[in-house]
Amino acid sequence: MVRAIPINQWWRTDFFERVRPGFALSAALHVGLLMALAYYLAFRPPVLAPPVDDGPVLQMVDPPRSPPPPQPPKDNATFHPIEVPVLPGVNTTVESLTLPPEENFHRQPTTVTQTQPPAPPVIINPKPIYRGNLVYPDRAADNNVSGYVDFSFIIEEDGSVGDPQVIAEVPDGYGFAAAAKKAFPHWRFQPQLVDGKPVAAPARIRVTFKLN
């Protein structure tokens, strides 16, 4: 139980006698703490810097050496062929085998031959049964020039001229072709007969211009 001390009793002698040990102990503790702090500050261990990481460490390792090639075996042994025993009464000859002929299984393309009817022969210089309306060109007559015109045409079944084509004019430039074209389509010819019946046939004729 704590008892209050009156203020008028602080300076009493017996009071100091009673609190003196507490002051002494407190002073001793403070002096000890100060000495420990001074010793720590004077002899504290140095602070070491953290180690520096220099990255990965490369270690040089020698590559493994390849083993030496194997030494060839010494050929000291002598080769001795194995003797094959001969069996009596066994025929070892082989007769030749005749192979059958090779068959061609590839299908060959079928060749289709189309028979064309023979072309009718061309009638050269057929004899007309009528020719007229042929007029001598004035320019050729004035210059006393003779000439001719060659025609390729068809003798129709009734003997008329079909598809007349001029294939030559000699000499050129005197009007022989123009005069022949006007007269030749009106000519008539004897038609070609096959088994007694008239048929159309190709023909060629030369129409000649000549002064008397």
C-alpha cells in the first residue's frame, strides 16, 4: 500500500536515508547502459556490402576426345575352303527353261479407215454443143493481139455451165477475161453419163481469141 508523504516531511533526514539506495541503483543502471552503448559504438563489427552478382560463370571444359580407331585384325590365319561333299547319283545339271512369249495387255487404238469415194475425173477441153455471144475485145482488136482465157467450171446434168472461175488470162490487160465472162455462162456442153444417167462433172476449157 503506498502511503502519501506530506510535503513538509521531504526534507527530513530519515526520508533521504530511506530513498538513497534507490537513487544509487538507478544511477548505476544508467552508468552501465552508457558504458555498453559507448563500447558498442567503438567496437561494432563493420557492415559488409552485399556480394555483387557478376552474372553466370563460364567454365571451360575440354571436349571429350574421340576414341582411337580400331586396329585392323592381323591376317595371320590361312583361308581354307570348305570341301562340299559330293553325293553319288545326284544330277546337278539344270535344263534351260523356255519362257512363254510376253503378252501385250495394252489395248491398241482402233484404226478406222474411212473409204472416201473417188473424186470424179476432170474433163479437159470438153466439146461444147453451143457457144455464142463471144465478142472480141476492142483494145485487142485495135492492137491486133490474140489471146486466151482458161476456165474451171462444172458441167451440170443438163449441160449448163456451173461456177465458172478464171484461172488464167493471156495476155493480161486487153479485156479477154471480161469478154469471156460475159459469154461463157451461156454455153452448153454434153453432160457426162454414168450408167446411162447424166451426172455433174468438173471440167476445164480454154476459150481462144484469134483474129482471122
